[in-house]
Amino acid sequence: MSYAAFYQRSIDEPEAFWAEQARLIDWERTPTQILDESRPPFTRWFTDGRTNLCHNAVDRHLRERGDQPALIHVSTETGREERYSFTQLHEQVQRTAAMLLALGVGRGDRVLVYMPMIPEAVFTMLACARIGAIHSVVFGGFASVSLASRIEDAMPRLVVSADAGSRGGKVIPYKPLLDEALRLSAHQPDAVLLVDRQLAPMERVPGRDHAWETLAERHAGAQVPCEWLDSGEISYTMYTSGTTGRPKGVQRDVGGYAVALAASMKHIFQGAPGETYFCTSDIGWVVGHSYIVYGPLIAGMATILYEGLPIRPDAGIWWQLVEKYRVNVMFSAPTAVRVLKKHDIEHMKRHDLGSLRALFLAGEPLDEPTARWINEALGVPVIDNYWQTETGWPILTLAHGVERQPAKFGSPGLPMYGWRVKILDQATGEELTEPNKKGVVAIELPTPPGFMQTIWRDDERFVRTYWQGIPGRTVYSTFDWGIRDEDGYYFILGRTDDVINVAGHRLGTREIEESVSSHPAVAEVAVVGVADAVKGQVAMAFVVPREAAVLEDEAARLRLEGDIMKTVDTQLGALARPARVRFVGALPKTRSGKLLRRAIQAVCEGRDPGDLSTIEDPTALEQIKGR
Ligand code: AMP
């Protein structure tokens, strides 16, 4: 079948289309009600079906491929390297499930996971899925204030963490960050479960903190059956940044997500059972949930969980793993490729990459030089894919599993089956049907399986944030600008809101501003994303100091810059730290007091700031230029 026909069927006959895809997974009760659109914009899938993500990722493979590798863990930080077959993974997950149950975790309870890339993190996620607990993984690079806000919102019964993570050989103690987060949080979990990697000393709070190792020993050999869950029950929540300082808990279901991933493994990633998938993301991001943990395992593939940098011990490490584990499908981010590009291409050429069929890249725009370089170096298709935490799986890419279609540099590709993608005029809501017209990328109802159910505990915010931004229409806004060309290929042109993308990670400038403002020497601040050759964007902070004297004193400015960076580091994490902090006497604002972020950004990037008729004090922009 041509991809065009495949896509059209998913739009014209969504129930028949998705009922067919639903056969890719195991159900305890096969759904007969496929699509429920009775409460727009909430789309529900497979409503009377019952299944379990862990069953589909682990148990159902036991008979045919119990001895084949399921989880391959490699840490170039600690030198740990180990393989778990599906049978061994099944044992580990059951044992972890027994540990969670012993700590009082039940169906519907939240388990917050704040862990480095170690197998215990995957066991925990799968164990939650097994017993119907809701996991909420927080990226290990976040610090105490970010963590505290997520703990308060998720209200977990249990937090699972470790003594430390490690990055580039530098140990990052997690436990003190967690303790500080719990001190800040109004919500307290009943228990904390801690893996001791023996990387950093760890203090335990008696009665609250439990040692993973002790519990694991106690529950060795435990058998915990999968809890069959209604398709619409919650599998996980995952926090993402938006335009306010308060992160949103993106909530996902069980059945729809399982089907969406199984279908994407077949039609997009073309992964076959017994093969190996290597996704270099982190379990703290949606890509890690979908394509380190659930997607490959659901497809019966081995998945590589890699802790470390792409260039340590040298820039050949990933390719060495591709050769060693005969990786068939790889998934990474443009930033990582830009980092590798700075190193000798021989690192790549030295290895036998013959097993590799394709490299998928996502998370940020893929620029042409990067795409060309990696494409030539690897000699396999490099496939851009565009999606979001909210969508769970790609909206735009090429479905080579259905039909091989040519890629266009700079474009993630075509709308994937099930996604009703439109380009809309932001002001009028009108659809821009003519090619090459810039508008907001929007999605019409019904949203396909795998798309977020709602914002955790806040249906109203879900509707307001995503579905009411475009006048006169109930459509989902991606908050991205885009165009569609005459061949139907889409191009993504950046965010419509104040979200920035640093090395493929999404950060809200408001969150960073709030953190910078908490420094007592700061009167006012504006944070903008500025183009960066490697990271895509970096955050730049413009600060009006409380003491004007700072402006004239270079030593004081440097001191304060370092101090502010440290504040953001300890509150939000190094990821959010501004690349530079610049001091100015005033910030450019409109007469009504709105910050002119876009003008600031344009000036920083050496572009024309555009219409400045509303600016209150034109010298403010001059000062930014001067910095
Ligand atoms: P996140 O929810 O953190 O995955 O971030 C999603 C955002 O990253 C999108 O809304 C886009 O702005 C950007 N993004 C993700 N993938 C791509 C891509 N392939 N091309 C361009 N932008 C992308």
C-alpha cells in the first residue's frame, strides 16, 4: 500500500485502522469500543480493552525469546556493562514489583523516579507498569527546586533514587538534592528507596529511607503477576516546561500508548523481534520512555541503556557499541551529532556498522550540514522526526515501514498516520491550505492513540493551554511555527511561545527567570534563547541589578554572574544555567510593561528586532546590543 493511502485510511476510518493496529499487542480483554469522542477535546481509545504495558514489554516475549537479550546496560562512567535476557528482566521486574508492594505502593499510586541511567531505573518503571502504579520520572539533571515542584504536583507515595549520577567522570550526588527537594516540598512520600552505587556517601532518614539492596535480597525470586488495567488507566505522568514557571504533568494512558508504540516500531522504526535498538536519550525524557524502555521491548527487541557521554573515552564509543551489539536501529539528537562532528570521522569509520539500518534524530531542528555529515559518515538513511512530550510518538517523519519515501533536508517529513496536521493562521484560526505559508502547526481531533490524556489533575489547564489558543477552533496547538511545501513536506520554524530548546531539551524561560530573580542582587531579569552552533540554543540572561554600581564594576559583574549561575545550578540544574549573564540598566518593554523577548533575542542573534513602535525606552535595546 502507498503511504498516502495508508495515511488516508487512518484519517477516514480511524476505528478500523486502529482496531487493526491494536492487534500488534496482547490484550487480556480485546477492545470492541475503539474510539470514544464523546467528551472533546479528550479522545479516548480502546475503552473497554484491558491490557498491561509490562506484560507487552516483557512477559509476552518469554516463550519465544526468553533467552534473548532484552536490556543491555553500558556505563562508561562506572565501567558497568551487563545484559539481561527477557527471562532475567522478568525476574528483576517481578522482584522490584514485590519491593514496591512491600513499601505500600498500589494501583494508581504515584512513584517518582529520580535516577541515573541504571538498570534499576528501568526495573522500577516496568514494575510500576506491572502493578498499575503511575511512574513519574524526573530527569536526573534537574536540581532541588525543579524536583520539589514535581514532587508536590505528583504527590508520590514512594520516591526511588540513588546515591549519585555521574557525568563525564564527575560524580553528581543525587541524595542531597533529593533531601533538599523534600525539605522544600509540601508533600512528603511515605518512603524513599535508594540504590547505593557507592559513588557518594549517603545519609539515610530512619523509617523513611530504604536500601534497594536489602529489599532486593528479601524479595529475590518473587512472583508478581501483571495487574490487568483498563486501557484508559494512567501509565505515567511526565513533566514538561511551558510558558509559566509551573511545569505540566503530561498524563498518558495504558492501552493507547502500547498500541501507538507497537505501531510506530513497525511502520516508522522498522524494528524486528530479536534485533537491537540503541536510543541515546535519557529515561527522564519522553524519547527515553517511548524508545529506550517501552517501544523496543514491546517490539521484542534488545534495548541499550547507555550512561555516559558520546565522546568518552573517545568519540568512537557509540559506534563501538553499534558494532559490539549489532545495533540495527539507532535514535539520537542533532546536538549529539554536532558534538561528534567536531571529532575525527575515523572514530566512526573504524567500526563495522554493517548492522545499522537507519539513524533517527529528534528533539530539535536538524540542520542540513549536520544531516549531510552524519548521512555521509554512516551511509544509512538519517531520518528526522518531529514530536513532543505531549504526543508520545512522532507527528512528522517518514514511515519507511509502509513505503520508502525520499527525505528532504530541513524537513522532518510528512504527517504520520492518525495525526490530522494543519497549518493555521495564529490570529484568525484560518487554515493555510496554500503551500509555503507560515502558520501554527496544529492538530485536529480526534488525536491518535499515544497522545496525552490530559494534564495530571488539571483537565481545565489541559483545555485552556492546548485547545483554546487559536480563535474559533478546538484544535491542539503544538506551539511551533511551520510551513508545508507543495509536496506536503513540513518544515518546523521554531516555537511560538517562550519555550527554548537547549541541546534537544525543552526549557521554559520563565522557570529560569524565576530562579535568577530569587537572587537578592537581581532587580529584574529577561531570559531568552539564543542560537548556538552546537546546542541549537542556549539561555542568555539579561539582569538589571539592584545596585546600579555593579554596572560600572567589572569585578562585581563577574562575581555576580558566577553567583547567579550557581543559583540556577542548585535550584534547577546545570541544564538550565544561562550561558552568559549580562547586566543592563533597563530591559526593553512595551508601554504596558510586557518584556520584548523576541526583540532581545533578535538583537542577540544580530537580526533585525522588527516592529519597535510599542517600546517604552528604545535605549534599553541599545544597551543589550552593547553587551
Ligand atoms: P519536547 O517536548 O521536550 O520533546 O520538545 C518538543 C519540541 O521540540 C517541539 O515542540 C519542537 O519545538 C522541538 N522539536 C522536536 N523535534 C523536532 C524536530 N525534529 N525538528 C524541529 N523541532 C523539533
